[in-house]
Amino acid sequence: MAPTATDELSLTLAPYGADPETGQAYPPHPTQENIRQWAREVRAGQHAEHGIPVLYLQHGVNAGGTRGVLTPAIEYLLETPGLNVLIGRKDFADLRLSGMETFFRIIPPELIAEQNVQEHRYVIRAQGGSSTVFFRELKDTKGLGSQEFAVIVVIEAHELSLSMYRTLKQRCRQGQLPSLMLLEGNPPTEGHWLTNLCNPTHPDYDPSLQRITLTSKENWNYMTEAYRKDLEQMPPMWFRRFVMAEVGGLPDGTPVYPAFIERLHVQDTALIPDRPMLRFWDFGLRATACLWAQQEDAGRLLVHREWCPHEVPETAFIEGVIQRTNLWYGERACKDFGDPAATHRDPEGIATLTRLQQQRIRLIYRQTTYGDRIPLINKKFCELIHGQPAIVVSPLCRTLIEGLSGGYHYPTLDEGDALTTRRDQPFHDAVYSHPCNAFEYGMVNLYLPTSPAGQAKRQAESRRIREQLEGAVGTAIF
């Protein structure tokens, strides 16, 4: 940072740290410089067309994320007198050890004109006057009252809720001064409100928010060799999230499918022109999933694509699957396998199976238990066909991969907890359970052996559905 002039002194700051031997200030990483440039543009009146500008820095571990968002805030308060700056985190104890500690490493004591330690309020010398920094716990954003801030910095933003974020945004206004918010934190999971705010197709999308990703690789040269080796040896899911700063889940309990090995089972897949498309469906009230797959002549299963929409009405979900099938693969024969619960009626009195039939989709399903599915699928993951894994999942199926890698897991048992029947079943969430359930429904229909009685029952059910489809275009009766 350039020298900071006040009425009495001139200092050179090193907001990104300094070499311990020479004392020379480290330059910003390219992403850190992009954040500074974004803040300068906001101060110049740009980026305000959608409301108060917000920058969300999603970063890896030891990537310099906290300094990345604090530096433009500090530049603003040193160059503009009368500024109110809020720096907060959900819990104050954590803020003291993160945001506050980093702030006071950057700001030398000579620039602190006044301080109220009890109120965590600090008056900082600025060009032509002073500005004020407030450190606050954000657990109860109502405690901010009617305070107004030109800059709000949130440390570990994923710890907050969507309502907290919106409350803070209402407080980001100080007179006619250009106002901005800076959020930082490690990547959240799929479906997190921060992820939704960045998704143009989600109802919560916030066009005033810009997400920037900062990987740990940008700070690689400032880490010890031992620390870098620890990061490089992380499992793939952990590496993507904590080093490459990608959104995703982490195993929290025993994975349902430990036989799935990402480096073995995840490969690019190619469309087989003369084979039908297999679609695996799972339905839900708030989240759904569909997978597109094919079988090679030798029996290998190739899972090509996934679609896991949230908050989509069932009719729109079915239509969306049809549209994506035509877009990705053109008109071709499809075989559909799915959730036996499709026979149940929804609050409107219509069964999912009825809606599928109205679109000329014949869903094949069978009643199974986790005891049927899980051993079968773990066994298939261990099989090789002509030296290649019997199941291959395309890298495009990111949510399914995260789920099979451990996002889809058994509930964690605390010490002393009894292993009840309920706790011996996979944990159901709104992210990973749906694509994994869809995968299970396809697998049991393709690979689970059927008894003679069960085979006769399935054939009879298939004839009944076929007759309904051929005999009427209206609502089928169940």
C-alpha cells in the first residue's frame, strides 16, 4: 500500500504481510489485486446498478482471504474521513482470533487515535480527519439498531444465515458515501444460501453480489514445504474444497459407498450412438434428481450427466428432463427407472406416475430396501470388466460424485448412542441423497436379481402400464 499521510506522520503499510528477514512488503496476489480494483470502481460510482455492491471472496485455506477483503476496507477508511466501517463475524470470540488480529497486524498503533476496548470501537487517523471501525458479533444483527456503515466486512460469511445477510445489507448505507460489502470464507456446501445467491437460476439470486475465487495455490510460495505437502495429500473432496476453493460437501460420518474411488471410477464418458439412454429418477417435495446413463455391450455402466434442481414443481421437473434429453442427446429411445414412491398421490391428489404417463414416460420401479441396494452397489464398484471399472461416472456429475465420495453418509453416532434401525440408514439431506437415491433406483433395476415370483409380478405390472399408455391420453387410474 502507498504511504499514508496524516497531519503528524507518514507510514508505509504492508497489508499482505512482509518478509521476516528484509521487512519488505509482500505484493498482492492477482486475486487480491482484483478485489482492490473492484473496491476502487465501487468508490468511483460503478457496480451500483443492482443495489449495494457486494463482493464475496470464496477462498482456500491459508490463501490470504482475510487480508484480501480487509485491505480495500482499510484503504477506504484511511483515504476518506468520517467513514464508519463494520467488521464482524458470527461469534465475537472467533472474530477476535481472526479478523481483529489480522486488522491490527496491518494497522500500526500510530494510526489509532482513540479506542474503546469495551465497545470494540477504534478511531483511525485518516487523510483530513478520522474514520471509525466497529468490531461486532453478528449472532444477533438486530443489535446493530439503526447504525449505518459505508463498509461492512464479514469474516467467515458462511456461518451466517440468509436473513442475517439481508439485515446487514440494509445497514450498508452511510449518507451519500459509496457503500460496499465484502464477504469472505471457505466454500460452503451445495444448496447453501451463499451458493444460491450466486446462482442466476435460483430464486434467491442477488445480481448485486459478485463471487471471486481465491485458491490456496496463489499463496503457495509463502507456505512451508511441510504444510504444502499436507495440503497435497488431502483426499480429493477435501483438496477441491480447502485448496481449490470449490463448493462441495465433506464426509460427516461413514460413507454409504466406501467402494467408490474417485480416481478410479470418475472418467470422461462418450455417448454410445446405438444404445438407448437410461434415465434414473428421484422425486421429492423440495429437491429432485435425474441421471442420464448408458450400458455398453460388455455391461459397463456409463453415467453421463446429472440434473439436481431445487424448488422446482414436479411438472416442470419432468418437462425439464425431457428438454435436457433432447438438447444433450437428441431424440432417442429412453428407459426410465425410478422411485417406487412415484405411485403415491401428492397433495393435489395426482400421483407422479400419472404425470409421467401423461408425458408418455413409462417408469420402471421395484420395491427394495437399503439392505438390497447398498451391498449390491458396493459390489459393483469393486468389479472390473475387461480391466476397466464396471461403473464409470463422468466428471460432469459433480453432485453425484461428491455424494458417492461421502457426502451421502450414515448419521454420526455419538459415544454411547445405540445403533437403532433409523441410525443404520443413510442420512437424508437436500443435496446428496437425491442423486444417490436416483443412482440406487437405476442400479437395483439393472443388476439386482429377481426371483421367479418377482419377475412374474414385474411383467404383469409392465403389461398393465403399457395398456394404460396405449389406451388413453388422460389421467391414469390407480
